[in-house]
Amino acid sequence: MKTSSFLFAFVLCHSALHAEALHAKDTDGCKPLLPGLVVTEYPRHDLQANDKDRFLVPLDQLGKPVGEAFMTKSLSPWKWNAERNAVARGFLKIEADGDYAFTTSSFYDRNLLRIDGKEVCPLGDGDNTVAKIPLKAGLVKIESAGFVGGRGESGITVRWKPPGQTELSPIQPKLLVSPDDGTVKPKVEHKVVKKKPAPAIKAPAKPAAPKAMLSPTRWQVQVLSAIYGTGGKDADVTKRVKELVEVKRAFFAVNPPTLGSDPNPYWNKSLHIVYMKDGVRREQWRNENEHVLPESFYGPQDTAELDQWLPASRWRSKHGELQFHASHLLTGPGVEGAPLWEALGANKLRITWSAASKVEFVFDHTWSSFHEVGKGANVFHVMQ
């Protein structure tokens, strides 16, 4: 049966979910409904291989799924493997005609939401952005997508405001359903498989570190000016950039729709940003259609800032945990001796485990993980 025929039969058969029995009028019949949405994961895409600021991949270009699909009964939040792209798909029950508002939030808003085939909340639109869409009573298709670099272990939260409701709230799990095609088990959830501890860090021999994480240093950023243009035709977009950087701390693209101005149409332009960070004047030049991350302002930008940023932060790997101290000492459950750390640049550090063992690590572009140089599997993730 063609997809369009299946969807027609599916909606026809399940438009009244509380009926005692519904029968398909199509020869293929209707498939029973499972509570929740089906989460399908996909490998890192070629578009995400070399461009550190590129996260979005069109959903029809994600490629072949990897791993087993699993169910999520809630969108508050739903989670996936952080090293993959993922989409939660199914249907949302709309109980009455009207205008419905939606908003999504995740790690730096690296997600998108489609309702009834329409992109309602695009990637990087801001955690506080609320979009409205008119919907008819019945079942509408819903797709929530997260991407590599979006911290899938933290998840995506989708909220809505149906007609007559005054505040945004989580979508009730009973309103999320998926057709049962026999390939997904409702109780299967994504789990991270823990391996045996490696010899470098043994099983805990000391009292566990405190559960509460001491936040690493965060600097205040103040945008002084932002000029967008080329060929002597410029626009002052300071107000818009201040909003994106200081208020929303959002991922954004350098283009006329985002910046709200096009001083020289049909020409590639550049964005010059001047800002203050921790009392130091800094500048950034960005080209047309380049993507700008909040981390490029708030993350460490030289060796001195990394040296200030790391103390009091805690990190976890499959081997154990580490906590960085201002004295450059490293501690953690099961850590033996007195290993020391040293900042080597804005995104690089060296750990001296012993006189005979010195290992260099590099951070990802969001400073949310660091891995051993030449050994990507030896990776530590920040604890929150």
C-alpha cells in the first residue's frame, strides 16, 4: 500500500481513540496504536564531518538508521545517543480545532519540530521562541529531531499551549501515539552500555565525589557594536546581535533574515562584532551564511581563559570521574597518586598521570567533552 493510502486509512480508523473497536475499511486494515513516539537514530552525516559549526541535516537526507528503534512516551524530555542524529516520530492527538502554540528547548536549541508536515520550530530559533499553527481535531503527524552536537543525553523538551490554555505545558503522554508495525517494542529504552573500568583509573577506593557540580567559570559578555555589509554599504545590527548573544545566547546564521537587514542585496557580506569579555575588548569577523555559536563568545578563547574555566568542573568517562582544581591537581573516585593538569591553549590540555605518563587532550567546539589526541574513544563528558 502506498504511504498516502496508509495514512488515510490510519487516520480514518483511529480518529476516535476511545472507541471500543474500530475496523479498517481498506483491504490492508489498520495497525494498532502504541503509546508514545518511535525514536530512530542515524549516524553522523557527511555534512557534519568537517564543519564544526554545522549541525542541521535535512530529515530526508539522514540516511539509513543505526541501532534499534525505541519508544519514548514523553517529550519532556526525550533522549538519544549523543554521537548520533535522531528523530522521534508518530502522531499527536488534537482534541479541538484552533491555534496551537509550540516551543522546544535543548542544548543550545539544536533541534527542530515539525507538526502536520510543517516546520514549526526550526533549529536555533531560541529556547524562548513560541510558534503558533492552526490545527484540526484528529491525529496529526509530529516529528521532533535532534542532531550530533546537541547533547542527546540531556534531551529535547517540547511544550505546547492548546486553545483555552493560558500557559505553556508539557504535552500529555496519552496524546502521543504511533502505529504498531511489529518492529518496535514499547518498553525498549536507549541505554548507555557501561564497560569494565580501564586500568588507568581503578574502581572507587575513596569516598565518592559530591554529586552537585561546582559550575566552571562563566564570563559576562557585552556586545559593543555589530556592523554587517560590504563594499561600503553597511548596516548597524548591534541591537539584533546583542539580543542573540547576550539574551538568547543562541546559535545563529550570518544572513539578512537573521540579522534583519540587507545593506547590499545579492552581494556576500561580512559581520564585524566588537565585544567586551571579562574586561578585555575582543573582535570577531564572520562571513555570509557562516554559523555563529554562543561558545565562540562564552567559551575559553586562549590558554589563560581555559586555565580559569576548568577549576571546579567535573567530567565523566567510561573509566571514571575527574575533578579539576585551581591548584592544577586532579581528583576523582579511584584516582591514584596526584595527577596534574595544564592548559595548553583555548581547547587543549595535558594531564600528567605520572612521571612516565603524560597525555594530551583536546576539547570539542562546545567545550562539553574532551578526548585524547589520536584516541577519540578515550573521551570525558562534562557532568551537570
